[in-house]
Amino acid sequence: MQQIQLQLSDQIYDLAQRRATEAGFANLDEYIVDVVMEDLIAEPENLDHRFSPIVLAHLKSIHADIQTGTKTYTEMEVDEFLREKANKWRESHPG
């Protein structure tokens, strides 16, 4: 087993100490070990299957339009588009 020394700002130390106590850990060291282990053990979700040839072609088309200046998107347009997509997803995945 290896031992390390960490330097945390007072604010981060206090927050970590509070979370460790709230979560029922005996001390801050146990909490930090648990957080690191959870991060290392967790498998990231593989979303490669969502990038089908049709989706990739569509993304390349959008990229080409943006690069040539044919179409640009304002931040508001992007926010609205993502909001609509999120709402549709929430409706199709209740609870």
C-alpha cells in the first residue's frame, strides 16, 4: 500500500471534511480513498454505437457548412435546440 500527502486549500479541505462526515466516513482519508477508488473503478459508458455512418455523415455536413460560413449558429440557437432535444428525451423516458 502506498501513502501520499495532499495539499488542499482551506476551503476545499473544509468542504471535503464536511462531506466525509455527512457520508459517515470515520475520517477524511477514508473519504478521499473512496472517491478515488469509485472514479477508477467506474467504467465510462461507451457511446460509439450512436455514431452510425448516417450520424457521422450528418455531423460532417454540419461541420462543412460551418467551416465555409454557409451556416452559423448563435449561442441562443444552440441552447434552444439542446433544450428541445432534452425535453423530447425527457418525454420519451418518464420517471
